[in-house]
Amino acid sequence: MLSVRPKVAELAFHVFSRSLHPELYKLQKSRVIKRTNYEAQVNITNCGHVITWVASGVTLCEVASGAHQPLPKKRCLLSQPLKGSRTEQSTCREGVQYRTHFQLERVQPDLFWMVQQQLGAEQTEGLVHHFESSGRMALGALSYVGVETRHRSMLVQAIHTFPDDHAIVKVESLFSLPDSDAKV
């Protein structure tokens, strides 16, 4: 298990059709969501986040982590370096839909610090974790995960900052069930 936040160049994005053992990552903050049609576990980790969504007998697990984070190979639906900008989508069993857009953006130092301060200062219903400084920069990294739930869907917006590189990772994912009258 990694004990420090990875370098921004070593980030990866994975999606599994299974849950992951919590021993694989260091948990910083956590939230459980229970709705009539689904359940979810949302975690901020030392590397990024892990979101496990379960509905209609289908499990999807989204992981933003370091590329060297030890993760299973079985039932991995997506494994990509977290670089640039990318959109992915998938239809799973029972008509369950998954769609995500993730991007890594390097910004000018003044813009980075403005975003970092705004994220850290605002009152939010989402999960926020302030990391210790790496020693190189006065301010530590910040992770934010906001969740918007509906009857048949869950939208997750995550932002992770990397002060040493003036980089921001943004992830927006939608987990959804088919319309109740749709044929699967």
C-alpha cells in the first residue's frame, strides 16, 4: 500500500466490475449512501478516490490512484493513465449505465492557488480532505468528492489537487439504472 500521495505523472484511472478490499488503499474520509435502488461507498484515499456502487446485482468500482498502486487484474473494465482528458462509457448487465469524464490539468501557479483556496474555504456537503504539506510547498494537497443522488442515478464530482506540480485532477462520473419501464 502506498503511504504517500503519488506524483501527478504516476496517476491512473480504473473501473472494476467488483468491489475492492479496503486494505488496498489508505482511507482518509468516507461516506455511505443508501437509496431505494442502490448503495454506494465513497472514499477519499491517499492517492485519490474509490467509489463502489451496487445496484441490481451489479457492482462498479471506480478508482483514481497511483499507477503503482497494487490493484487486482480480475474484472478490470478500464485501466488508463490519468493524463489529458478522456471520456468513457459502458452499459453493464441489467442495463446499468456508467459514464465518466476525467482530466488532468496543469495550470499556472496563481490560478492553482486560487482554486486550492476556494475549494478549501467553502462550506460543502461533499467530502473534503486536506493533506499535509510535502515540505516543498507551504500548502498540502486537497481532495474533494461531491455526490448528487437521484432515485435511479448518482453523479460524482471529484477534484484532487497536486501542489508540487500545480496540477488539478477532475473526475465526473454518472452511475445510473435504466428507466423502470425500459426493456433490458
